[in-house]
Amino acid sequence: MAAIPLAPSIRALTVTTLLFAAHMAEIALYACAYALAEHVFSVGAFAGEPIAAPLDYLYFSAITYTSLGIGDIFPTGHLRFLTGVEALNGLLLIAWSASFLFALMNRLWDWQPCREPDKPRRS
């Protein structure tokens, strides 16, 4: 991406969009893993609000990945371990993305140092 001539603001927006898409893909991957673990491998189930549609797996995965953990749907059995792994993975990847984006913006823009305030004049 360094060879593509883009304005700094467009480059930062592009990287932010790609990071968002990568996080959404990871959330979708975990949602598929939850569905497979529950229905195919039978290693656990979900309690609380019923999971009626595939979007419910995506919802549970998103609140787990972001460590929000609302609690209306919760895992039972060995799915609890997968939930903990997803929460840790999400925490690490979101923190890494934020630091990567900060480093990118720090490199793209020349930050002007803060100016010292004028000293008050004594009369």
C-alpha cells in the first residue's frame, strides 16, 4: 500500500476500513465455530435468549469479541472455553489495531508541537 499514492486522510480511512473488515471477518469465523460446536460437535449449548437464526450467533460472537458481554445469551458446557478464547483474542486484536492505526497516523502527519502560552506581562 506504500506504493499507492494516496492522501494521508484517505490512506488512514482505507486502513481503518480494512481493519474493520478484518475484525468483522474474525467475528463471523467465531460465529461459524459456535454453530458448528453446538450442532455438529455437540460440545455445549446456549442458554438465555433462544438462538433462532444464524444472525444470533453473529450477535453473540460480536459481543464476546468486543468483551461487551451483555449476558442475554450465554454458553454452557465446553463452549464457555471457546467464548473465553474469543474474548481474549478480540481484546488483543482490537488493541493491536488501535496501536497500529496510531502509529500509521503518527507517521503520515507532521504534528506541530504545542506552543507555549504567552507569559502575562507585569505592569
